[in-house]
Amino acid sequence: MGPLFFTLVIYHLNKQFRFLSNALIGNYFEPERDIVLITGGSSGLGKEIALKFIEKEGKVIVLDIKIPDKEEDKIDGVIYYQCDVSNRLQVSMIQKQIKKEVGKVTILINNAGITTGKSLIDLSYEEIEKTIQINLLSSFYTIKTFLPDMIKMRRGYIVTIGSVLGYMSPARLSAYGASKSGLIALHESLTYELGPPSLNPTGVKTLLICPGQLKTRMFQGVKTPSTLLAPELEPKYVASNVISAVELGRRGEIRLPFYTNFIPVFRAFPWPIVEVVRDLSGIDNSMKSFKNTLSKVASKASSSIASLSSLEGSKVTSATSS
């Protein structure tokens, strides 16, 4: 009954507690164990999320089609890889490179996205396809590529950055809204493919983040119907909610701000009521002042894609001094 016995008892009890915790609560972010990968992390919300994880001393990887040119635009400690996530071959090659050079990714945050504010008639086929590829198909590619290692390790977290517009899409946002609706369905289906969330049998969690309008360049010029009822969100605020949720091991869905929690219920109303509410809110007029940025994104992407096509994926060294 000496110190060794009590040490073994405490060790055994702690092991059982961790087993029960993993079964009931699941994994949560631990900087010393996890490698975080963020798509579209060079700017906007993705950059803020990367910064939050770095502040928590996490190991962070960013995949983006355009890496910041200037050192001051990079985040200290982040490892950047140039990759077009809408290209499944590039995603597959980058995964092999990351696994070899950094390690196995345990937290995947699918954040990459673009939009264009045009009516369906005015949208080009290229704009439709590119929006769906980047916003939706890229998540299929990254999950399919990085999930197997998570399952083998029985440790993983897949965070999907969706949008409230996946539940109720304004006029002139058909492709964007459809892609975000697809992400919601993808999250739901994947969650139950991995087993009952309450039991977490695979050790891999899923979390869906559905924010309202963000103050980013993507929606520059969009007129918010009501700054009181539907305020624009600061990317830092949303990023703080993401890191907090992952630290606590939350799963399911988080909608921001408060009003967005009622949107799914709103969809169940009879269409005449929905029509009146949409008219009063002005939601379908919000995109009339939108400054289309997809063409700019496409032009920047074209040169990057051309250089990437001949490479297996080029790593950009971390912004820290080495």
C-alpha cells in the first residue's frame, strides 16, 4: 500500500476517466497534440481563425491559392502551402507533402469560399462552376483526403464554415446559396456516417459554423437589411467563437448572431408569409449594390493555377525566422 500502489491507482483512474471523456465528450483542441489545417486562410475569416490558433500556441497550416506576397501580411508561425483546393489532384498531392514535412492533420477547417452577386441568367457557366467547386466540392476533397488518418488515429475534428444563407438565400446569390446549403447537408450526412455523435465511436468530431454577414471583402458593398436585427459580424468575433468551440470540444452547429437561430424555423412557414417577410426585410435587394469580386479572384487564380499545374505543390516556409 505504498506510494507506487497509489500512483498506479491514480494512473488507472485517470485512464478510465479519459476513456469515458472521449466516449461522451470526444476530443478537444490540445496544442501539443493537434495540427490545424485551414483552407482559404490567407485573408478574411480564415486568417483570423489562423491567428487565434497561433495565439493558443497551435501548429497551423494554411492552404490557399494565393499566399501573401509580403512578410508583414503573413502570420508568424503559420506554415503556408499554395494549393487550389477545388482541384482534387492538388489536394491529394499537398496532403502527402504535409504528412511528410509537418505531420498528420487532426483539425480540418474548411473555410475557402468565393461569391458573385448576379442573377442566374447573368451568371456565366464558369462563375457557377467555380463557385460550387471552391465553396462545396473542395470540402469533399479535403475531407476525403485527410479523414482516413484521423480515423486511424481515433482523433480528429472537421469544422465546416457554412453560412446562414445556406438556409435562406437572397436573390442574386443562387450559386453561393446552393453551395452553402450543400455544406450543411454534407456536415449532417458526414456526422452520422462517423457514428452517433453522443458516442463518438471513431474519435472524429464535426462542427458546423453558420454566421450571418461578415465584414470582409467578399461581401463588400452588400447592403445589410437591418443593422439592428441582422448586424454585420466582425471576423475576429466569429474566429473567437470557432476557437472557443474547438477548445471545449463542441459538436453540432453554431449560428451567429442570435437571429440566425430562427432562420431554419422560418423556412417551414407558408410561402405567402415568407414572401411578405422577405419583402419587409429587404433581403432580396441587398445584393444590388454588391461589388462583384469573382472576376478579380479568377484572374489572380489563373496565374497561380498555371504555376501549380506543373508542380506537386510548393511549400511556403513559415513566417517565423528559421
